[in-house]
Amino acid sequence: MHNVSYRFLSLLQNPPEGFQYTPRILRSDVRLAPFALLSPNVEEAEAVLSRCGASSAGVIVTFGGELSWRQRAPLLFHLTAPQEFEPHLVALLRSHLLLLENCRREAERSVLLSLELARAHDDGRRNRLEFGQAKECLLDELIIRKSAEERLSYSNIRFLDPAGNSHGTLRQNVDHFSSRFGVPEFLLG
């Protein structure tokens, strides 16, 4: 697994150690890797993140009475931490951000697999359609050839023996044909 650099951002001035005061959060701050965002309240943090565009993977951190963890979006969580946790927040959040990074990778992988599956389904449908069309063409050609073969066979019988009598050997039929139409003997040899 590669080493991901997580961002510990703060909307609070004078943030705890490990957090960086960032009054203006940019899209690149929250899109490249999972982040932690320390905020006075969850609503302000969500407003800032919504201005950054598409969904992000991260943890909004606010201080409050009891420790609680709530999901706000598929890969966005809200951690309420007692003030006493302040010196330990970065250490506490690293493992959560690692889990979010893994979840984000798996979500991206799932999307790619879904696209590949849809493409394979379309390819299979197209192959079945093309196979069906080729099969129909081959069956039509087989019918035409079979019909032509039957007509040719019937024509040969009628041509070689118009009376419909029993046919002798091929040599006898050729001799009969050549005597009737005068085919030169050297062509029959």
C-alpha cells in the first residue's frame, strides 16, 4: 500500500497541533486524499465542502460533550469529540482516514468493475446478434446451394437420359452423350 498524505484542515483559528488553519478550503484540499476538517459546527463544514463540488472522503470534526460518530454522506463522517481529545485527534483520525482511503479505492474499483461488466454485457449482446445474423446468412446460402444442387442433379439426369431410363456407368453416359452430340474422343479420354 502506498503512503498517502492526509490533510488535517481547520476552519478554527489556533487549531490543535497537527491541524492547519485553512480559512479558504479548495477543491484540491479535499479531493486528492481523505481529510479531516476541524470546524465550529457540522453545518459550516458541510457548506464549505459543498462549495468544493463533488463528494469527498473525510471526517468533519467538532468538539462536543460526548464522543459520537455519524455518517453524513457515503464517504463523509462527522466525529464529535470531547475537548479532552484535542491533543490526540491526529493520532485518532489517521486510522479512520486510512479506512476511508481503502473504502474510496474499493468504491472506485466497484465503479470500474460495473463499467467493465456493462461493456462485457453489451459485447455479449452484440456478439449474439452478429452470430445470429451470420447464422441466418449461412442457412440462407445453404438452402440456396442445396436447391441449386438438387436442380443440377435433376438437370443432369434429364440431360444424360431424357427418357428417364436406367442409367449405366458414367462412361456409358459420356459415350452416349458424345455419340449424340459429336464430342471429340480426345476430350473424353
